[in-house]
Amino acid sequence: TDTTNLPFLTDVAAKGRPILLSTGMSSLAEVEEAVAAVRWAGNGRLALFQCTSQYPTPLDEVNLRAIATLRERFGCPVGFSDHTTGIGAAPWAVAAGACMLEKHFTLSRSLPGPDHAMSLEPAELAALVRAIRDVEAALGDGVKRTMPCEQENKRTHQKSLVVCRPVKAGQVVSREDVTAKRPGTGLPPSSLPKVVGRRAARDLQPDDIILWSMLAPD
């Protein structure tokens, strides 16, 4: 409720403590003013939280893409304040780039008060943490590469250049002499331009997987 309370934000920021600032009920322009007030006070220890201040929040108004918008616009860490029911949108927010989470917690939803009914109980909070750890594991490091579990499939499922009709030793290999088949233990199909036009170093039979040793040097 204090995102637009700039005098308050300036006073808090001047104390130099880290600030976790929710952006619930705020437009981007209002967030810009709040961030400017904090930074004007000389405090760069700021993180924003994408938030929809409705309890519970409907899924179609969570707006997880705003996490990236806030991070790119203000260059600071961005978390997610989750007011959806159950485990809700928090694991998805991690996938969307949230680096911190806020979730209401209670020992029992039967307790009196406005927040308990939409809060997580202990077992649910544990399930939420497990779900988030699973998302973090699935996100990986962003480096596109052959994964360890794919190595055997890469060998058996990808294709190699193979001979599709007899080729005599010394004969020039033509495009019609070569095709691509599994497994991927020979020359990859991308090597086709380097294979066509070379002479066979020995007799080649249909379905022979082509290796450089089967071809005479250029």
C-alpha cells in the first residue's frame, strides 16, 4: 500500500537497509516514481516484487511476464508476491525469472482472520519448496549442449552417411552413391559435400557406414 507513498519510501531508503518493494496495485509509471525516490535517497539495495493485490488473485491477472518487464526496466532483482490459492503460481514465477518469492503461510486455514483462508499450511509449504526446486533443476544453466542422458540416443538415433550402392576402390563417390541412415556412429550428413567427389580407398558395399579412412586423401 506504500508504493506510491514517496515521502515514506524516501525516509526508509535513507536508512540504508535493503528494500523489498511490492508493486501491487501500481502502474509502471508509479513504480518508476517509487524506484526513483529510493535511488534519490542513495539506496541501491532494492528488489521489486511483481504483485497483484487481490486475495486470492485470479490466474488471468497474475501477469508473470511483468517480472521480465520490471527487471529490464529497472535493472534490479525482481521477485514475485503470490496471492493465488494453493501452491499456485510461485513455481511458474521462478520459471519466469523471479529470484525471490513471498507466499502467505499459516498453521491452519481454520484460524480467524482475513489471510488464513488463502494461506499455505505446513505440508503445502513443503510441497511448494519441492516444486520450486524441481523448476530450478529443470531450468538448467542455459547452455545448449548434448546432455549426458542423451549421449546414447545421439549415437543410436542420429544418422550417418552410408553407402547405398556398390562403389569400387578408386571410384569417385557420387551423390547417388550416398544416403543417410541410423546409427550416428559415422560421418554426419553435414559432411556430404566433403565426401562426394572423393575416391574410395577400398570397395564399399551398401549400408557401409562411411568413415574418412574409407576415402582416399584429396
